[in-house]
Amino acid sequence: MGATKTSHFTDRQNKVATTMKALAHPARVAILEYLLKADACICGDIVNELPLAQPTVSQHLKELKNAELIKGDVAGNSICYCINEKSLEMLQKYFAGIAVKLEKKKNNCC
Amino acid sequence: MGATKTSHFTDRQNKVATTMKALAHPARVAILEYLLKADACICGDIVNELPLAQPTVSQHLKELKNAELIKGDVAGNSICYCINEKSLEMLQKYFAGIAVKLEKKKNNCC
DNA sequence: AGTCTTTATCGTAATATTGCAATATAAAAA
DNA sequence: TTTTTATATTGCAATATTACGATAAAGACT
């Protein structure tokens, strides 16, 4: 074994897990936070910002893109990566929903 | 190589990534959602709920506990696992903060 | 005491992730 | 067209994760 048994869980649970996995590495968190505060979003800037080699950063960008957390537009010679607002809005709502449910529960256990 | 270069990132970025990693598996998302809706929080119930063997579930529970997303109290013979509200509140605020920053940016790029 | 029930841990095989050097690709500049 | 610049891909070694059978540990119940 060793592979995640995705088929046994709901699409929703797999989607959440996949999105979380994309943020389960400090480099990818750093990329997201950089895109959030920077004016530009050129790949080269991100590579310069991070303490990792260019191929490694490229791989992390690919994973963020696969998870639809960012999108990349060709800008002449380079690529402009930007945050995909929809996915982050989804995450925000997911945790806001959890907070509401927790509020309703009000520690009625443990 | 193969190990994450945590030392090159901020404590905050590593903390976020670690918390996300704990939710980067559908079984752990399912556990969280079960604890959110269930009245009880006994380990055995979780094992019955999930399509995985008992040792596997135990391992996932341990990871959620290490990430401080849940806590486990001994209840006689069994263990009562509950959601750690503080960590989920932290996550909710993290994504709410991102949403605010995105609002301010208002798509001024790409 | 012995037995049952519940949960954790160990050991290990299968698979996935991380990181980077080397190389490929493709548009821009000369 | 050649060269430079920017990014992606390939290949591979090191490490981490996932899953589970076997077994251990610890409280509950005769």
C-alpha cells in the first residue's frame, strides 16, 4: 500500500484535502503570501524571493496551479502568476462554516 | 534530498504549512467533519465511520493531534477525541485575512 | 486472577514528495 | 539567425507518507 484511498471519501472531502495539500509546504505558503503582497507576479521574482533553486520553485508553482490556487498568464517572455481568488474564497467559506458549527456546538463535549 | 527545507522559511509559514498538512488527507478531513457533526467523539465511533483499518485511523488521529487540530481525553476504557477550537479559529482568521487582502488588491494584476 | 474491549505502536511494503543538476523549450534581443 | 533570458521538464537520490497485519498496553468485566 502507500497510496491514499481517495475513492472511499466524498468528492468534497477529496477536494478539500487536495487544496490543503497544495498549501502543506512552507514554500507554497510563501509563494501565496508573496503574490498577496507584491505588485507584480512574475515567476522570476518569485524564484528570487525563495531560497530554493529555479526548478524546485517551478515545481511548487505547478502544484499550486494544479490545485487551482493560482493561475499563470504568459506575459511575453515570462509568466505572470496570480492568486485564483475563487479557490481562496472557497477555503475562507469552508473554515467560516466550521467556525459557525463550532459556535453552535458550544463545547458540549470533552 | 527529499526533506522540506523548513529552516529557510518563517515560523509562521512553517506553522501554517504544518496545520494544512494535517488536513491534506481526505480521511483526516472526514474525521474533522465527523467530530463537527457527531454528538459523541469516541475513537471507536471514528474507526467505524471510516473505511480504513483501526491502526490507520489511529495514525491519522495522532497526526491531527500533533497538529493540535484535535485533542484526546481518556474516558475510561476509550479515548474521546474533540476538535481543538483554537486551531480552527486560527485557520479561519488566516483565510479571512487573505480574503481582506484580496479585496484590497481588487484584481490589479493579470 | 483471567478475559474482553479499546486504542496505540511496531514493522514493513507500496507509493508520494522534495530538491536539484542537467537539459529542453520558447520568446526576446542582438 | 545566433544569443540571451525566462521558464518548464526530465531523471534521480533522499526522505516522507499511507496502509495494515501483528502485537502490545491498559482499563473494564467477570
